[in-house]
Amino acid sequence: MAQADNQAVVLLRRLRDLEEQRSNWETHWQEVADYMRPRKADITKSRTPGQKRTELIFDGTAIHAAEMLSASLHGMLTNMSTPWFTLRYTEPSLEDDDIAKEWLELAEQTMYQAFQRSNFQEQVHEMYDDLVCFGTAIMFVEKDETTSYRFSTRHIAECFVAEDANGRVNTVYRKFKMSARAAMNQFGDNVSDRIKNADKKDPHGMVELVHVVLPRDDRDITKKTAQNKPWASMYLDSEEKTILGESGYDEMPYVVPRWLKASTENNGFGHSPAMSCLADTKMLNKMSEITIRAAQKQIDPPLMVPDDSFMLPIRTVPGGLNFFRSGTRDRIEPLNIGANQPLGLQMEEQRRQAIRSAFYVDQLILAQNQTMTATEVIQRTEEKMRLLGPVLGRLQAEFLQPLIERCFNILSRDKGLPPPPEFMAGLNIEIEYVSPIAKAQRSGDVQSIVRMLEMLGPLQGMGPEIIDWIDMDGLAKHAIKVLGIPAAVVRGRDEVEQIRMERQQQQQMEQEKAEAVQMAESAGKAAPAVTALNEVDMQAQAMQEQAAAAEGVIPIEEVA
């Protein structure tokens, strides 16, 4: 037996404490899994692969409702067909800088491509399933040489977590099994004699190991080695109490979102919609079982047979012949059990409705109303998404924020991102969420803007100066930000000023041209009048000359 390591002993002692704290949750998770997540119903029960796990389920309402909620979260938060996050600088002066916006847009495209190449889509859907059912989901994010990222959603039964003073998960223990040969390949000579012997006897046999990630408090920040990174990573042999391998991470590799969390609980686990409707789900399955039996009795009822008139056994198959004593009036009659099946179905529907409400099914599915306008559909959709607002805040803080930061830093360290311009070095970048549900949360601002413009429009005719209170440029920029319009389709400030200058010059040229045309037209209209006046003057002069000649008066011009 290998000599125990003191650090391993301390870490395993902490693990035992976390196991004791988690014990109360395990029975709860097992019940939830039995009725709503049967493929993961092996928390306190031990089942072999392929074993039947649906023996307690008589109604699938809860299963389908949970799957619908998790799929909706996937589509509204991290749907790869639409952008669900953008990057922006915290420095406001860079919002209109074309070079800064182009680099951020290129970085976003690089991250989206890395997400698409990885296994993110299938693993994040698994994470949403765990979140909806167990209230706590655990995803491991690590570097991959081929796809940049590799994601792994860990089973809740394997993990033990602890929080820091701010309520954030900062410690994760994972108990798992791997083959002895895989352990030999990964840890080499650091493995214990137990694993070496297991590898010799059965290389494919499983051995139990522990992986722990926690903050490293005693690191040397001047050294860039794996043993001095902010987060410590250690693999332990729990039986031999030895450390098989030690490394570190620059960021917390585990992402641990919780659905809801009670302020009085500090053990790191959360509550889920499935837990809220567990009682209704168990009742519904029991009622469905009873209703099925009642229906079976009504369809194939028990029979009343006289004890002395029939030749037993009684044949109830189609075409069956039953012989009874001649001359008797006894008959085989069904036993009326007095079952009220409609009442049972009504009570079941009440439980189904309660389960659907717990999983937001009524809000996730739009009513089939053919008379709804496009505006009404948009409003219904936005209202549906706003109902999930309380959950969105926690998911952004505990899932999206650390996930994107972790993936961005992985690409940045591996030089997977384009090099930023020199003037942008050292500037802070923040994440902005532009998923459908995030946009719906901000849609109230857009609606307020629309209502304001609708009110001011008629009033502008009474006094055009009323519109002076509105900064149209600021209004447009705010609407673009709220709606999450991509930077590629938004012009920069310099380009906008150039367009406005050209428009002003064009308008001035058109005005000058119009004035010239008007003057020409005015001159053209005045020419006939001048000609007519000249003709009148000439005619008057001729008449004066004729009158003077008749009276013998000589004109002054001729005297001169």
C-alpha cells in the first residue's frame, strides 16, 4: 500500500463533509428522476445499462413538459442559428470606432465558429435537462486541440460542490470511474500499486478516482506554471489517499448554474420546477394507474356466477361455451363496481394542468388563434419570454457569463483570435446578450419609444418645436442597442457625417437649381409684357406725329 499524502487526506476529508451535506438531496433527486428523468434515475439506485427504468410511470405529462421547457431554454438562450451574445468595450468612446467594431465582430465570428465545431449543442441541451429536473447542472469546459473547446455535462450524482462567501460555486469534487488502462495512460508512474495490479489483472476493469477543482490560495503569481494557476486541479486515488496528478486552470472550468436557490441554503444546490410539481406528478401517476384499472374492470368486468349451476371453468373468450344446468334461470352477469371514470379523468386533467403550469407550458405554446395579428403574436411571444425573466438573471450570472469568458480566454491564449489593434490593448471587454429571451426583456424600451413617437406625431402639427426635445441620433442609437442590431449593418459616426454632408450639399445644389429655374421662368413671363409696352409707346408716338402734321406744327426733333 502506497503512503498516504497529507494533502490528499485533507481533500478527501472535505469530500466526506460534502457527501454528508448532499445526502438529503439525493433521495429528492432520485424521486424526480424516477418520474421525470428516468434515463438518469441511478442516484441512490444501482441499475445496469439497458435496464428498464419506467416502471413507476403511468402518465408522461411531466416528462414531456420538462423536455419542452429545456428545449425552449435551449432555443431562447443558446440557439446557434441566431446570435446569442455580442462583445463590446466598456469604454464609451470606442462605440463609434470602426476599427474597434470590426475587430469585435471578427472575434465574435471566431467564437461562434468554434462553438459550432465543438460538441456544445448536444452537451448544453443535456445541461438544460438537468437544470429543469434537478435544479443544478454541472458542465465542464476544457481546451481541445481540434475544435478549440470540449464540453462535458457531468451527472449530478457524481459531483459535490461548495460555495464561496458570495454564493458562487468555487469548489467541485467529482467521483468517477475509469478503466485501469486509461488511468495508467493518463497518470503514468504516479498511479498507486492498486491501479497497477488492476491493470495487470483486467485492463478494462473500472477504478474509482476523484477530481477536485478549487481556488489555489498559496500560489506564486510570478510563475506561469500549471501548479501556480489561480485554480488548482488534482486527481486523487480515494482508496490509497494519494495524488495522481496536479495541474491548474486560469479560469474555473466548471460552470454550475442553479434554477432557483433559497437564501437560507448554502450547500451549493438549487431547486427546480420538477421539484415544485413532484407531488402533483406522483399523484397523477397514481391516479392514472387507478383509472386504468377502473377502465379495465369496466371493459372486462368481473363476473358473477351461480355456485351450483355452471360447469367450471368459465370461458370468457369470444365464442366461449359455458354449460349450465337445464331448467335454471341463473345467468353469468357482470359485477357492477360503481366506478366513476369521468370524475377520475377530470381530476387527472387538473393535475396535468398544474404540472404544465409549473413548467411554463401554457406560456411556451401560443394559442391556436387564427385571428391573431402579427403584432399580437409578437406581444404574446414577448410576454412569454418575460415570464422567464427571474430565471434569466441567474442563468446569465452563473452560466452564460463564465461560459463565454472561459471560451474567450481559451481562444485568446491559443492565439485563435485575430490580434487586436495596438490602441485596444489592455482595454476591458464586456458581454452583451442578444438572445431572443434577452431581447424580449428589453423590448419594453422599444415599445415606450414607439408609444412616444405615436403621441408626439399629432402634436407636431400644433407646434413643430415640440420635437426639439428628442435627440433623434440618441434615440436611434438606443433602439439599435436594445434590439441587438449587428455592428456590420450599423454605420460609424464618420460615415454618417459624410453622408449628411453630401446630402446637405445635394440639397443646396437642388435649391440653387430651383431658384435659377424660377428666375428664368419669371424672366420668360415678363418678356411679352415688355414687348407689348414698347409697341404701345411706338403707336402713341406715331399718333402724336400725325396730329402735329395736321395742325402744321413741326416736331422739336425736326427743328433742331
